[in-house]
Amino acid sequence: MAGDRRATLGNVVAQRDIEKVMPADEHSVVGIAGSAGTAMALVKLFQVELEHYEKIEGEELSVDGKANRLSVLLRGNLDMALMGLAVVPLFGAWDPIKKTGRVFSYDVTGGRYEEHDHYAVGSGSLFARGSLKKLYQPNMPAASAYRICLEALYDAADDDSATGGPDLTRKIYPVVADVTQEGYRRVDDTELSAVVEAVLSKRMLRPDGPAADIS
């Protein structure tokens, strides 16, 4: 899962280094879009509830249980969403029973939808989804997945003013994380900077990004 770092207030950049991708627990991750303050509070509550369940039961909540619990929290925020303080998360987790990663999207009413292969949320999601659809391949190695996530964020930032691209002068890079059976891992900025620079150098030659393989 990957997220850009820009938060906006109308047409003004309110913060350049907000983190929109966070661990929910050891084997799951949540990304946020929408009202930043409300989203942060909701994610913190979600993290506490998952930790509390694990302490009481001695094991993690199932992936479906985690996804359902996030849905309930969103439904509880419906009044705020109707006032314009909506939150639209993206939830990903490693499922130890199915031995695979799973991704869930939501709407502001708490509707939960399991996605296949890839998904994107937020104001730039239309452009990011188009990029992912073009570049995604099943069972691709982690390094390639990081690359296409950054390509998708670049495409989103290229057409959506509320999505921020990599900021090389301030060394602010997107947050990229993966979740496997070994657990949650945030990709270190040192490792990510090389991928960012590779993406940007290719964009200097082809501003619209890599073409899909249609061979």
C-alpha cells in the first residue's frame, strides 16, 4: 500500500508530509482519504480496538473481523460525513487462513467491498486506478510492486492538485508499506529514494509514464 504526503485546505497545501498509510496491527495496514483529522482519530481508535481484542483473546482478530470492525467505525461517523467530514479508508491485510493478501474498500456509510488485485481511494484515485490497471501483473515481486505504486501516485499527482508527488528538495517521499506473513513493514526512505529517482528519470524521457505490455 502506498500513499502520497499532501494534505490540502481548499486550494492551499496545508501539510506536505502527512502520513496516509499506517499499520492497523502486525498483519494489516490502513490507508486514508478524506478529512484528515477525522481519519486520524478513526485509525487510532481502530488500532486500539484491534490491540485490545488481541490482549483479551490471545490472538489476532480474523481478517474479515478486522474489515467488519472498520466498517462499523465508519458507520458511526456517518453524521460527521453528512456534514462534510467524510473518511474513505483502504484496508489491506495478510490472511493466515487463505495464505494471501486481501484488500477492502469502503464508502462513507460503512459499506465494505473486497477488491481484487488492486484499488485506490482519494481525489486522485481515478488516475491512480488507471495506472495500476495498466501496469499490474499477478505475483509480481515486491520491488516491482513498489515501482508501480509510485508510478500510480505520480499519475495521480500529475492530474489531481490534492495529490502530492515526491518532493526531492525536502526529501519527502510517499509512504510505501507491505504486509506479508512476516508482518507489516514500512519501506525505508533510503530504499525508496532509489525507486523514486528511477521513476523520475524515466519520466524525463516519457512524461506520461511507461506503456502497458500488450505483447
